[in-house]
Amino acid sequence: MLSRIKDIAAKLSPRLIEIRRHIHSYPELSGQEYQTAAYVADILSSCGLYVQELVGKTGVVGELKGTGKDQRLLAIRADMDGLPIQERTALDFASHQPGIMHACGHDVHTTVALGTAMILSQVGEPLPGDIRFLFQPAEETAQGASWMIKDGVMKDVNAIFGAHVFPSIPGGSIGIRYGALTAAADDLELVIIGESGHGARPHEAIDAIWIASQVITTLQQAISRTQNPLRPVVLTIGQIQGGRAPNIIADRVRMLGTVRSLHPETSALLPEWIETIVRQICQTYGARYELNYRRGVPSVQNDLMLTQIMESAAQEAWGSDRVQILLEASLGAEDFSLYLDHAPGTMFRLGVGFADQPNYPLHHPQFQVDEQAIVAGVVTMAYAAYKYWLTC
Ligand code: NI
């Protein structure tokens, strides 16, 4: 089966590169993936899949039927949205849309899932069970997965696979991560309310700017002294506003931040932990506060058995030279985690780094991918899907 998958992938390679370049040329912003979705739906239909459009607003679902011998349903997920970035590469297939770019590799993810559908639909022998391909919108705004789930895409799903490009490992390599892959990412909005007064008479006022500085400093120090250092927490206040004039004590400071953590147990406790610190500081100095802690996406926790399937598929396909076991998670976020509330899953890192030219990070206007990654991703995904049915 592996050699058949590899043969088909090699023959399809020019077509897959064409598909990826087409998607790259016409990126669309989160929630507006109309052309991309139509393009995806056409290709899926031409492979004989049962296709549903406008799922999760602008998402697409394709079902590949198996023989029905195995009742389990496997899902394979890709994301389709671009970013509000002006592309600055010299590629001849660079973005035609001013100010929008596929700078996070979602063009590659979409192509890998399409290629997997193309291969598995022509491999000759139907699989024992069904595969549901999910092409979601709006991953960058962490909304698309929840839209898809609301529309029922995880109904009856027993396992889910995904992939994300990774410029830190060579093009065509596969990065496997056991356990946490990405972080939980929550939003924090905090308003400190003091009392205004003359800048020369601090004892008659409650200085919201100074209290805000105490809160920020204490939170950062408390992470290092009260959180388990082996269970990382990152809290970044990225925006702060307050005050009206140099000689008036500010009565109000508003700050916005992001909170990242890897371990679900840590993540569960963070809102209360933060609020306790804020409350105590505000009480000490007579200020009030409003704290709005919004849950974003949880951490992606790769399932052990499914990750073993993915690793062994990659090992057999490419040999150990091209498979890296990743020792570190990322504190970035991925809404793939929302699907994992409904079924176990695993996401691998698809190496897209160049050996002979500079590699720019994800979300950079000069980000590029080594296209060797496409066949590597497609073969790994298709073969792992095949191997899924061999395990119980
Ligand atoms: Ni991404």
C-alpha cells in the first residue's frame, strides 16, 4: 500500500504544486474563504467524494466512503484562511490580493488534505471505513473550528488528523510531537479604577497607573515563584491605556493581554490565580477593578496511540532521517484543539524549511515554503489514514 501511495503521489506532484500555487495566489481573509472553498469543493467532487459546502459559514466537508467493514469514522482537517499581511516575496505566484497573504501555510494544509483525498480515492482498494475531510475557515481568528463543530462535523468522528507547516525543520521532514503541541491561549482585559487627583497630592488620590504597574510586575514575578516552572505560563500585557495629563493622577487604566499555558490543569486554575493577585493589590491600595477573562482555545494535546500511528507512517515512508521527534511544544495556539474535545487526534509538523535560502517565520511577509513538503505531507497523511484502520 505504501508504495502505491508513493507512486500516485509522485505522479500527482506537479498537479499538487499547481493547486498550492493557485491557492497561494488568491488568499482570502478569515471567514471570507468563498473562492477557496469553491475551488476545494470542485476538486473533492471530481474525486468522487460527497461534498457539502457552506458548513461552518465558509467551510467545506468531503466524505470518502469506505467498504463499511469498520464503523469507525476518521476526520482529516485543513484550514483555508490567509492573513492580513502584504506579501513581500518575489515569487511568480505571489498573492494577487493586496494586503492578504498565505503566510501561515494554510495553502499547503489545504493542498495536503486535497492530495490525501485524491490519493485515497484512486488507490484501487477502498478503505474499511469512511473518511471525513474538513476544510475549515477562520483558523487565524480561532473561530472556524467552533463554527464547523456547531454545524455537526464531529458527529460520529472517532479520530482526527491534522498538520501544520513548520519552517524550523527541513522541507519534507515530519515533526512528531507526543503530548502537548500548542498552548491554551486566553484573553485578558483588566481595568483598574482609582481616583483622580492633583499630581502633587498623591495622598488625596488613588493612582491607577501606579497600581496597574504593581499588578503587572507582581503577575510576572508570581509566575516565576508560584507556578511550576516545568509547566510554562506566559502572560503578556500587549496594550495599556490610562491617564490624561502629566500633572493629573489617573483614575483609570485599561490593559489587554494574552495568557498562554500548556497543561490543562494549569490552564484551569489561571483565571482565579490572576484574579486573586489583582484583587489583593487593588484592596491594599483602595482601588477597584473589572476583570474580564475570556477563554480562547485550549492546548492541542496529541493522543498517544494516534501519534504512534502517525510516527510509524512517517518512519516507514521516509526513514528516520526525515522524522524528528519534537522535544518542545509551542506556545502558539491552534483551534484544532477544539475538535479534540469531541474525539482524540494528532497533529504533525510538516517541515518546510529551505537548506539553501533564508527561512522566515510564520506570519512574516517573506515567509516561503519548500514545496518538497507537499508530497511528504500527502504521503504521510494518506498512509497514516490507511494504517488507522489496521489498529483497533
Ligand atoms: Ni496556521
